[in-house]
Amino acid sequence: MYNFSYQKVSSVADAVDAIKKADDGKFVAGGQTMLPTMKHRLASPSDVIDLGGIDELKGISVDGDTVTIGAMTTHAEVAASSDVQGTIPALANLAGNIGDPAVRNRGTIGGSIANNDPAADYPAAVIGLGATIKTNKREISGDEFFTGMFETALEDDEVITAVLFPKAEASAYMKFENPASRYAIVGVFVAKSGDIVKVGVTGATACAHRGLRLEKALNGNFAAEAVDEVEIPVEKMNSDIHASAEYRAHLVKVMTKRAVEACS
Amino acid sequence: MAENGVGASVRRKEDHRFLTGKGSYTDDLNVVGQTHAYFVRSPHAHATINNINTSAALAADGVVAVLTGDDLAADGIGPLICGVSVTSDDGEPHRAPVHSALAQGKVNYVGDHVAVVIAETLTEAKDAAEKVEVDYGILPAVTDTATAADDGQEQIHEVAPNNQCFNWPFGDKAAVDAAFESAHKVSSLDLVNNRMVTNPMEPRAAVGEYNSGTEEITLHLTTQNPHVHRLVMSAFNQLAPEHKLRVVGPDVGGGFGVKIFVYSEELVVGWACRKVNRPVKWTSDRTEAFLADAHGRDHVAHAEMAMDENGTFVAMRVNTTANLGAYLSTFATMVPSYLYAFLLAGQYSTPLIYSEVKAVFTNTAPVDAARGAGRPEATFLLERLVDVCAEDMGLDPAEIRRRNFIPVDAFPYQTPVVQCYDSGDYNAALDKALALADYEGFAGRAEEAKSRGKYRGIGISSYVEACGIAPSAAVGQLGAGVGLWESAQVRFNPTGNVQVFTGTHSHGQGHETTFAQLVTEQLGVPIENIEVIHGDTSKTQFGMGTYGSRSLAVGGVAIAKACEKLIEKGKKIAAHALEAAVGDIEFSDGNFTVAGTDKTMNIAEVAFNAYVPHSYPEGLEPGFDENAFFDPMNFSFPAGTHICEVEVDPDTGVVEIVKYSAVDDFGKLINPMIVEGQVHGGIVHGVGQALLEGCQYDSDGQLITASYMDYAMPRADNVPSFDVDYAPTNPPHNPLGVKGCGEAGAIGAPPAVINAISNALGIKHIDMPATPENVWRAAQTATS
């Protein structure tokens, strides 16, 4: 790790102020990706601005059919929340299966979404449930938030404050884990409300995306076999030592079918 | 049985300190005035070093020294050695390139040691290391085992034409070829034994201190064999004379072979602490461990079995290419030769075996022994081939094994590949394992699984290994540079408690408990009054250390022999005190008794008399402290049958091990709980190799599985609860009747798992690791 300046702020305004003053500043939320990257000397921010002291970013609330999760809420808190379990159980399950206990007790939903790791779990839920990402500046729809590998719609001085998840009638997340890292090789979040089916896919491509072909098939017939006919474009799939593009494309369908089955 | 003696599952004495955070590992040691070492490592797999400019690094904050291979050579520090000679088919010894602890003019793998920066803090050392300017001339890399020796490949070492270290034939080729020509049936198989990074939980570390007053170097190391480290560093590396070099292996967090070897970093720390006259500390980070720990396995082989019409094995032929990496690690040459080819008979009475092993250099990390060392490679090849034979002959895998097992009345059994098995009952272990696994009921379970869309398979692995390493004369004949006896000293203190000094080293095996159990059994001293001491060349007598499942089978016997000497001496002391003839003294349960009387004396009182010899046998030396050495007459031959049952999800290729049964013959068990733990750990290690662990370099020689993000270690949810049982036989050569258990699981498990997957999918073979994608692809063509 290279030397850097550290400051812990207690409000979003102070955080924005601090990053504007920094040469090459970075916000740190749970630090579960950022700190290992810094320890490996692969990142060397001049300033690390810790969002951990901002109370307004923490906590979970339910208002009607919307679950609002503060950006600095940990995965463990989401997993254990009776509000989340009661409203969107698939989201609680997803959070409870991220990383390991150490990661879940430090890592936050805001940090995960802002980092936009192509194999992260939360982005699939954000897209699949049609969540809205609230920042200090605006509200961004889940579909528009994830723009590329480790790239998001966030501006440099923009801080996620909360994620608003609309309740779905039924939803499920199915993750095919990388045997080494236990990140998603493919993760599929399926949510159904009325006749509307949404599918969020993570792990498969450069960043999480909506499975529009899958949605189209499922909108008419919400059944696992409806997925069989869908063609997943292999050329868009990631390929690495753990899974070829062809295998990933296949897994997208398998995980979708299993998620559909788990919804019913 | 004494309370807490042989056969008791005594809770481990060492666990109190480990579980309460009081273990003391090398990295826990911080010395006043300590500096930190950080190595500049090659980012290239193969390159000349045209120039190293250290001036910017030397000027950096906190830097004490920047040292290179030139400094090392100038100080006369010798290159790292390989301690076992193998004669190649041209009659010449194996080719051994010079392996300097810091590169001289050339680097040969990613992670190779270019320079070391010594600084006041680790951060300063790392910062300065980035300022060392190295001008590399990049050369093409050789990384592929199978083709490394092909014509036209880049040459890595001048002394090794065609990148060949040795080509070692063994056996009667003409007789084997003739048997194949007249065979009823020949089964054959091509297979890969995957390369693994061993990954003990504690990474390697070293702390060197030089005392300019006594001119003594003290080196704390993550070592499995402190005396071997000291011997090699003194005799071959000229670090310091043996009596001026103290090597301490304190608590060590797992070894699995990786910590046997003498590494660059350790030698450099020992040398540098004298050079800068400051203590020097180095601790490997996990990336360095992936890059520069010795790796394991990495074979490509073609195996053939010739059979008669009954499925009886009449001859076997094996052609193997073994990757030794960029340089020869300490025991590299022995692993794919003597520890491999001499185990190719397995449990079978195959009369003729011919093996040819070609060992090659590549631009990858050195490869050496890892849990099992050679024996897992032999067992995987043989037990996979036997299943192919069964399929080809239309025989049940259990039946073809039975037909070829060495019968119980044939022991001692001379195999055609040097080893003479002393004892075994292979049918007994197989029968017990089949019952434990409910082999009969498998068809029903497979049917039920099919109804759930799963392919269920069952796989048998009947292994034998050579442990209790090793008879010195035998290994000397083979080309080892050392003897492999073991030593012990059993010392009573005047107050009656006992210190047991062993030349072995415990790094997870529980010796502090098992060896104490031996002593309490033999001497009747309560176990809490016995302390086992190991791992410090200044405390313990010379010993050969721990590897090859040798500590109990060799080191334990040395302890027992020292105890015998104490009993003999104690009889003389007791006879004098009890006014009886020595011949009338009997010893049991810690008491010396005059036969037929109630006149008795506890061994603690005898010890006191020996140290306060006011009234004492004339001419007898005072003191109650005996040492013993034991050189085994033969290896020990643990064996067993492991049966694995899997369910394959054909949609994803995920393999679930649903049942695992192991029946082993380890001879007598001293602590069944510890043995079962070793079996569990070994099986998990083997399952890791079979399903998860695959070390991969790309064609440029970059290690692409250099972290836990990409290198999959087995975890608790990868394995079921194991069913473990035993089918012991008595090894006549071993005075304690023990065989060794530490490596068995890692040897037995891989073929059991792969046989089960092959069975589930109805395929001939799938290479390890059987990753989900590979299994999924195989399942596409499956006949199940």
C-alpha cells in the first residue's frame, strides 16, 4: 500500500467537499474491493475519504411497496433485516450469500454498486427489481446506472445515498459461483409483478444487464421451459479460465430457469 | 493400555496454545533493531539481465542495503542444491543447472529472485524495490510440460540440452514389450496430473540474526526440518559452519512438503543479516507464495496395461513427462523417479513393469514434493488405468482389483519395481470399504438420482504408498545425499517430569501429543508431565525432520528405543535401591518392582536417585537421560481402499461428493482422533486436486492462477462427512507396528473422485481438476 491521506467525514456534504479538494481522491465505503487493490499497490489514491461515519447513509426502511436501503448498509444487515426478508426475501438471500462473513460485515450495498464489479451480485438485483439509485444529486434508474466494466453513471463528486427497491410479487436470485472466488460466474435475478417480468444478469458480460430476450420469453409464459427457446448471444459473454463464453451463455439459461422455478 | 497411552484419542496438548492465540510463528518474532527484506522478482518468465541499477533504490528513504547475485557470489555463498541424483539413460547424472539464490545474468521464471532490498520498514523496502532498475532482454518462454523437450524449443539452461533434466528408464523393456505383444487385451490411457500450489495457511517466513560477538547466525524459519536446513546451508551454501548456525522452526502453520526445501529467500536472509549486521525479517505475502513456493505434481503420462483373458495384469508400461520447473528444488529429482515409478505396482501382482520418466525444465516455479510426492501421481495413473481395464474387460471395478491383488499370504512381497511390501491385506480393506460404502446398493441410488435428473457415479481407489522414509542404505544406493534415520532423546528431570527431544518437526500433525502418548505408555509417566521438544538445532540433537509420513514410523521408534534404554538403566538403579538382583527387577506402569514382592519404586524416584546418586550402583553413570537413533530396515506401506460417490448435475457440470468411505491400513493407531483428522485432511487435499486446484501458466509464463480469486482451494462445503474405518495389518519391520497416515488421503482420493465422475458420465476419462465446465462438456456426450 502506498501512502495516502485519510479522512473520515460525517456528512455527505463534507464528503463531496473533501473529494473536490483532493488531488486524486477516492471514497471508501466497506473497502472490500478497494483496500485489497490498494494493498496490492494497484491503486494509489492521494486521499481516501471514509463514508463510514455518515449516519444518514445507513439503515433500512419500508414505505408501502418500496424498500429503501441506505448506501452504507452492510450485506449482513440486509441479509438479517426482517423488513427485507418480509418484503423481498430474494434480496435478503442474495445479500446473505455475498463473499464470506468478513466481507458481509464490512461490505456495503452502495460500495458494491458503485464499484460495479462485473461479477458482483447486487447489480443483478438492482436491474431485476428495477431499483432506483438515489444520489446526492439525482435519482438514477437501475437500467441506466451500470454503464460498463467497473463503470457507472456516477460523477466524480456524486455519492450514492440509498437504493430504492420496489417490491415484486415473486423474485429469486440464482448464482453460479466461481469455485475459487465465489463471485458469480453467472447470476440471474428474476422478478415478476403482474404480467411484467424483469431479469437482471450479472457475471456473464462486461457489466450487469437486463436479459431482454429472456424477459420477452417469460412475459408471455412465466415457466422454465419458456427459456429453452431463447438464444443467448455467446459473443457478448465473458470468457476466462473458469468459464468459456459458450458455457456462460448456457449457464445464463440454466440459472434463469432455476430462478423462474424458485419464483413459483 | 496406560491412561492416555497408545490407542487413546487424547485431545491435542498443543491445541491450547493454538486455540488461545499463543502459538508462536516465525512472523510473530520481532527482534530489536530488525530490518525488513523485500525481494525484487522477475516479471518475466525468461530473460537475460543486462544490467541492474540499484542507485535510486539505495538512495530511497530507510534503505539499509540493496543486494544482488553479484554480492552473493562475491561473498562465496554457494548455489541452492538438489540432494538426490538420478542417472539418465545416457549413463550421466541428471542435468543440474546452477541455481543462485539471487539471479546471476538470467531469470528463468516469473517470481525469480533478482535482488533484495533491506530497509527499516517493509513499506520502505517495497517502495525502494520499485526503484531498482533492471534491464531485461526478454526471451521466449517454455511452459508446456508435454512439449518442453521438443526440438526447436527455446533452451533454458545450457547444461540441459532439449530442456531435459533426465530421461530415466526403469524395468525390463524387452520382457515387457514381449508380454504386451502376446497379451489378450491391452488397455491404455493418456492422463495429466495437474499442477498444484500447495498453499499452507502460514506463508513462508524467515528472521535472521547475527551475533558479531559469537559470530553465530540464528535463523528462524518456516521449516519442516531445521537440521536439514542447517546442514545444507552450511555444507553446500557456505552460509556458516554448522556449529555457528542455529536454525529454529518454531510453530509452523502447515507444511505439506513446501517447507522441506531450502529456498532463496531463507538463504538470503541468513546471509544478509550478517552482511548488514542487523536482524533481517522476511515474510512471504500470498502472491509471493503462489509465485515462488515450490509447486507440486505436473505430469503428462501415457499408461498401458496388458491383460490375459481373465483380466489378470501381465505387464504394465508407462511413459511419463514430469515438469520440474525452472530450477531443481531440494528434492525435485526424487519425486517423479523413485517416489513415483517404484510405486507403480500398487496393490497388484503385475509381474512386469516398465517405466520411462523424462524430467524437463520449463520457465515455471520449481516443482518438488507436495503431500504424497510421487505416490499420488503413481496412484492416480494406476487406479484410473485399472478402471479402464475393468471397462475394457467387462468386469466390475471391484472384481478386477480382487483378481489382481497381491494375496495376503504373499507378504513380504517383492514388486518388480524395487519396493518389497512387508505387510498388507488388500482384500480386507476392499471388503470393508465396499460394505461401508454400501456398494451393493449403488444401483438403486443411481436410479433414484436419475429421477431427479442427476448422474450418480461410484469410484474405487485401492492405493499403496511407501512411507516411513526411509532406510538410509536404500536411499543412499538410489542417490540420496543424506541418511533418513531419526533421533530422539528422552530426558528425565530430577523432579520426575520428562522432556522428549525429537529430530522430527510438528507443523500440524500433533506430535506433541502422539509422542507423549508413546512415552506415557512405555514409561508410565502421566502425560501432563511429558513435554515434546522439537524444531531448534540448539535444543535438539540432529534429526532429519518431518515429511513422507515418517515421524511416527521412524521418529517414534527412536523415542521408544530411548525409553527402553531408560528402563534398562532404571532397573540397575532400582535393583541397588531395593537391594535386589537386576535380573529380578520388573518394570510396568511406571514402577520398578522386585519380582514376586511388593518392594517397588516409581520411575520418578529412580530418576531422582540418578541425579542425586548418594547411594548408587558402582560404576553406573549418574543422570537419567538417554538418546537413540533409528534407521528403518524398510519403508512402511500404508494401503487402503477409498470409495467416492458423486452426483453430477448435467445442466451445470457441478460435481457433488455425496458419500466418501475410506478404509485404511496404517498398522497400529496411537491416537485414533489425530489419525482420523489426518485422513480427513488428506482426503480434502485429494478432493482439491481432483475437483478444484489447477495451477495455470499462460504461454508467456505468467501465472494466471496467482491468487485465491482464481486458484480454488477446497472448502468445507466441497466435501461430505467422511466414513472412515481401518483394516490394519502388522508391519514386521516396525517395532511400534505403525505405518504412517499423513499422506494417505491425498494419495487415495484423486482417483476415487475421478473414477466416480467417469462412472457417472459413462466416459473413459476426465482430467483433473474436473471443473464444472469440463464436466458439463463431458456430460454432453455422456451415456448415463
